[in-house]
Amino acid sequence: MAEDLKNWKPRPAPQPVALEGRYVSLEPYDRASHAESLWKALGAEGTNALLAYFAAPDFANSTEFADWLDTVQTKGGWLTEVFRDRKSGEIVGMANYMRADPANGVVEVGGVAHGPAMARSPLSTEVHYLMARHVFEDLGYRRYEWKCHNENAPSKVAADRLGFSFEGVFRKHMISRGANRDTAWYAMIDDEWPAIKAAFEAWLDPANFNSDGSQKVSLKALRETNKGE
């Protein structure tokens, strides 16, 4: 049955927001407060390797990195959220709400950069749960997108694990760093959110982790279980 959208009204555009989870908190990016800490969290000089698939130049130092972040926010419309580990209090990564389309209830998460401290921890999962929940439940959006360079295998694996569905490859989508970029498109939609949300919450529950911190049940397995209910 076709969805009845006669009463649909444009949703608010994303705004800087603070989001709190069990393991991590998200804060709106502020250059004075976050730029140096974020640069270090992403690896300082190693940041360039981490951001190899970004359509951005290599950065010589934190000032150049902060200048670029200022530009993508003021001219590109990015809304940068930084991640803080609640246990250590340290900044550990970032992601951005991008290309918001409030009239149609669509927004993208992009410019995702997880620092080394997020590796093999619940933080990297919880940040995306919090960002998706804000999109669907606070903003009332219909569609949440994830796009990446088609050669960026880790990003594609992450999108699939988090519950985004692969929708295809846009060939010659853009020129990035002086080369062609084919872009892989992923998305999750509001109809899917209840099952995706339930899986996130079950996975993030402390009861889902062994004493060594390893998971008992994978996020994908929990999502498949929720689909069948």
C-alpha cells in the first residue's frame, strides 16, 4: 500500500545538539574547545591516513585541519558533532550531519572519523545509534543516508553492520583529490528504525558483553532476530 503523505510537513533542519549515551557523549563542534583535542584524537599527523577517502587536502598541522572544518561547516553546510568517551573524558572522534533536506525529511551522516581510542569498543556503535535516533525520533525524518568512496571497504562494512542498506553505486559521482570517485550509497528509513533501534539497544546492553569486553551476540544477528518478530 502506498504511503499517504498528504499531511506531511517539512521537518526542522538539524541543529547543533548534545546527545548522551551510556558510553559516549556527543557535543557540537567548537573550534576553541575541540580542534586541538580532535586533531590529536584522530592521530595528529596520522589524521591524514585516517581521512584518506575524504575529499580534503592533507593537513600539515591542527590549524589547517581546524580551518578546513570551519570551511565545510560555513560553506558546505556540515554540522559537526564530536565524540567524548564518558569514562576517560577524552575526545575520540567525529561525524557530521550533511546535505539536510528538511522538506523531504532526509539527511546524511558523513565525514565520519573514529580515532584509535574508539576501536574495538562500544563507543563506535553507540555514537551512530545516538545520531540515528536523533534523526528519526527528535527530527522526525524519513530517511538517513550513508555515502562513501566505493573503494573504502571499511566504511562499507561499517554501514552494513550499523543497519544501512546498500542501494547502489553512483559512477563518476565526483572528483576527489584529483581523481574520479564512484560513490556507494546506503540508507536506513523510518519504517526500518524500530527493528534497527531494538538491535542497537540490545547490543549496547552491558549484559551483551563478556568479562573481556567481547560481544556475546553480534549487532547483525540481533537485527535479524528483531526482523523476524
